[in-house]
Amino acid sequence: MIRSAAALRIVTEALQPDAGGPAAAERRRALTDWSGPIAIANQHLLAPTLYRALRAADALADLPPEVGSHLADLAELDSARSTAFRRQAAELIRALNDAGIEPMLLSGGISLFTEVYAAGAPTLDDVAVLVPHAAAGRAREALVQIGYSVARRYPMGYHAYADLVRPHDPGAVALHVELLDAKYVLPAREVWQRARAIRHGGIEFFVPTPDDCVLHALLHAQIHYLGNYYRGVLELRQLHEFATLTRHFGSVLDWAFIVRRMSRHRLDTPLESYLLAAERLLALRWPLSIPPSLRAELHYRRCIAQLRFPALAATVTPWANIRSGFAAHRMDALYHGSGPLRLTRHAVQFARKKTIAGVVDRLFRVR
């Protein structure tokens, strides 16, 4: 297996425009052991995307025949799965429409009925749909009527309402009432106001604006749930989705709006660090009027080190989970004012909600 840095470079260059250009093509042609790049692509669920990117750049000839054949097989399976997801999404949206609900498609689900991702369409895990708070129960019942069952019902106050499953479908339906657990950063009520209505094949749904699509991809990858920013974790599939969206929307994006929103919640460094990763790994043009801060540069380097040596992440998991739970944006949303008392108050409230085992589990949570 080639060194992890070289394997990472092979994968990320292939995902760049024109598959990284002539120098990248030469590196691919000179490579004899593809086990490292294939392992990275599989780990990050990017093998089908890798194949489609090389095909779009007319660069499949750079691969050994057996590698090209392997990636082609994976891409074919992924295409069949996407077709099944498209049928599933159309049926569930129709059922929601019949119940008087026009849902909003989120994340990769947008790729099922639009050309936003083109050759870079992500591999899907589920169909994420957003519905108004007041319509969540009615939406669940509409899906139950067409054969779904509730796999998980989330407590009141969660961004998600329920996960529903049905036999023989390629994935679950993630029914959301907010886009993120940190709903104050990108509230659903704002996204609904700006969203665009789509009519497609007899079904009606909404998609977020370009700015909200990019913000959601960024926040979901960096801040949501596990807090990958605090853990120093880069998931290449998420980064590629973010870069693809950013390239697709291009000059339409209002980066001043995005910067203001992130700055308002003291999330400048997560934004800049992620843009650095997209720039240096996937050749995304730097879109901001100011250069990245030193903190962003250091954080990006930490992410690359952990990407190359995943065992490093385990050494900082407890501290990263504490930082995520006590992040400034969370404290600002929960408690007005500043000072050490709010940290103490939050620690006490957290401890009251958890058993000792629960506290330990939260500190060492990685998934």
C-alpha cells in the first residue's frame, strides 16, 4: 500500500475539476498499487463518485483495467440504488402531497430530481425531508398509510421528528422539523421563507435556496451532531458534496450572508477551515474577500493529520466532545450574557440529565 498522503492525493485529485489536470493524470498512470486509494474511497463512501468524476473528465484510461472495472461495478450498483431512492422519494412525496403537505428535500435528496450535483451526486443513506412542525404528525401518518413503520421517534425539541422504514426500500425516511440540532444557526422558519417550490412529474416539494444549501452542508458537516469541527474530523464525502454545491451555484452565492451568519454565532473558524480543506484538497477557489486566519490554518492541518492517521482522533475524543457540548454558539443560544457562571450552570444541568454511564458514553462518543 502506498503512503497515506500519496493515496489521499490520488483520490482528491481525481475529484477535482478535470480530474486534477495533466500532472495528476501522470501520477495515476504511474501508480501500480491502488489498494491505498481504493481503501480511502471505500472508507469515505466515494468509490462510485470517484468513477463518475474520472469518467466525466475522460480520465478512466489512467486506471489499470481491473481498478476501472471494480469502480465501474460499484458505480453501477450505486446508480441502481439511486434509481430506487428516486422511486421511493417520489412515492413518499406524493403521499405527503395527498395529505396536504409539500415537504422540503434536504442534502443529497435534492440530487434525485435536480441537476445540482451532476456527475458528483453523493451516495445516499436515506431520504431526508423537512416538514412544518405542525404537520409532522400528519406526515408520519401519511407514510404509515403507505407501509412505513416508525423505527425511531425522537423526543420533543429534537431537530428530527422520526425515522421511518419500509421493507425493500433502499433506505429510511428521515422526517425533520428543523435542519440541525443547532437550529438557531439556520432556523427552519427562515429556510421555508426563502425556499423554492418545485413541480416534478406530478409531485410538489421545496428545495432550499443556494445559500441555504451550502450553509446546511457546511453546518451539517462541521457542527451538527458529533461536531466534526471540534473532533478535527474531515469526511471526504461531505467535503466533496460541499465543494460540488459551491461550484454549481458559483456567483449566485451570497458569501457575505454566509459569513455574517457564521460570524454571528462565532463560527468563523469552522467556515474558514472547511473552505481551506475544499481549496487544498478539491481545488475549490477561495470565495472570501479575506484570507483564512491562523486558527483556521492550524485546524486544517490538524484535520489532515487525523485524516492520514485516524488513531490520532481517538486521543482527543473526550476533550472534543466537551468542546462541542460547551461551544460558544450553544452557550449563547441557551444562556444570555457571558461569564463562567453559565458554563457551571450548563455542566450541572448536563450532569443531572445523565447517569454516570451516560456521561462516559457522551464523552467517548464517536458515532
